[in-house]
Amino acid sequence: MAATLMEGRPLAERIRGEVAAEVVGLGGIGLATVLVGDDPASEIYIGRKHEAAAAAGIDARDVRLPPSTTEDELLRLVGELNADDAVDALLVQLPLPAHIDPDRLARAVDPAKDVDGFHPENAGELYLGRPRLVPATAVGIMALLAEHRILLTGARAVVVGRSAIVGKPVAHLLLQANATVTVCHSRTEDLARHTLDADVLVVAVGDAEVVTADMVKTGSVVVDVGMNRTENGLVGDVDPDAADVAAFITPVPGGVGPMTIACLLQNAVRCARLRRSGTY
Ligand code: NDP
């Protein structure tokens, strides 16, 4: 392996320590999470968020609702949490049961408490180049790149995946950092033509090893967001052999994953600061 591993855990640990100090400085902050239904993966994610929040001294409320919860009932609860002054930051875990419209939900969360950055107002601010509350995975990717002093100005960045949760926000942040950004997706023809051109390649597809080593430019920086459960365990979207070609690469697990949770806590602090200072 030639590439330097961009490990997420040490940086995430540091960020979580900084968050804990800020929480003390703010006299405590409150986070509320809402989980509808009993999706096992969602239960694991919510559990990890609460573990991390508790370790950072964040007062976290874990609201669980049955799968039969109606959209109106959920919207009513979100309204109550929006109005609750003890709640600085609020998230509703995705995916939601099929009978609940995630877009309606995203709009219902107070944009000032929108710790996930999914509200159209926050997405719009990012689009306009004024990032305020940005989805944590995208923030975490940028923090990892900064930690390794990856030069972005003028770099050719290629993002594979265009979800509102990862692909689009990270593409906007890279653009803001003055990279020249290409976004690829399932209808992109000849994906390798684009990936081979990338100085910085971010892959967020959800398909095990969709990017093979021969699709990676020599000496490039590769960020693998994918988390795919296979019979060989948890694997990314990029073939690990890409480490023989790239200069920097994130491991899976232990790369982007830990950064997402740390940056979610950072966003919670940001929510508290923005709201309490009235600067939102
Ligand atoms: P989505 O399913 O919402 O989006 C996947 C994107 O990949 C879509 O834009 C889709 O294109 C594109 N795509 C699908 N197949 C191909 C292909 N063959 N070639 C090029 N593009 C393709 O997923 P998410 O963005 O939510 O997540 C992506 C991955 O990242 C998943 O593995 C997920 O588990 C992981 N993840 C990891 C996190 C972490 O903390 N490490 C956090 C969040 C996600 P189209 O739009 O055309 O359908």
C-alpha cells in the first residue's frame, strides 16, 4: 500500500473533545432525536449518536415512536420540540416509514435547530455559498481533507453520488473551496473517464467497490463514504487496492464514519450558538 490512510478516528476524537469543552462553555446544550419504527440499522445509528452526545456532555432526548405513527402525529411532535427551549438541536432519523413524506418532515424542523442540515433553507444557504448548517458527513469529509492539508484550490474534484445527504452538499463545499467540481451519478456514461481525471475523488454511492483501482488517478486523494454490509463484513464503495495507486485514502471502516458523528455534535453546538445569540 502506497497511500497515506486518512484515519477518521483520531480527528473525530479531537473534535468530540472540543465539542465537550464548548458544551461546558455554553452551560449545556440539548439535542432531541426522533426515531419512528424499528429499523435495526437506524436503531444502531441512533444509539451511537446518543453515546457520543452523552460523552460530550450533551443532554440528549431519545424519542421513539411506533411504526404506525401518522405523519400528522409526527409533525405535531416536531412542532412541540421546535417550541421547546431546552432543545437546541433536533433530528428525525431517516429512513422514515413509507407513509411519511421525508420532504414535509425536513420542512417542519425549525431551520435553527436543523442539526442534520436537511431543511431547504439550510440547503439553500449552502447552494448560495453561505453554509450555515450542513449535513455532517459532508462537513466531516472537508475536515479530513483539511487535516491532511489537501490542496483544493484549482484541484479537479469528482464526486460520485448526488444525494442531498452526501453527494450534493460535499460538491458544494468543494466548489466553495475553489475546486473544479464534477458530479457523477447512476446515469453518468463512462464513469472511469471522470474518476481517472480526479485529483480528489469522493465516492458516495452505496455499491460495494463500484470504483476499482484502475479507475483511480495515480497520486490522487480518495474519500470512500460507502458503508456496505457484505459477507466479507463492512466494505466501502472503493476497492481497497486503490491504496496502491492513490496518495491518500480513507479506510472503511474508520474513515468518514467516525467523522459524521463528531461533526453532528459540532452542528449541535452550532445550533445552540446560532439560536442563543439570535444570529440565525
Ligand atoms: P443514496 O442512495 O441516497 O445515493 C446514491 C447515489 O449514488 C445516487 O446519486 C445515485 O445516482 C448514485 N449511484 C448509484 N449507482 C451508481 C453507479 N453505478 N455509478 C455512479 N453513481 C451511482 O445514498 P447516500 O448518498 O445516502 O449514501 C451513499 C453511501 O454512503 C452509502 O453506502 C451509505 O451507507 C454511505 N453513507 C455513509 C455515511 C458515513 O458516515 N460514512 C453517511 C451517509 C451515507 P442517482 O442519483 O442517479 O440515483
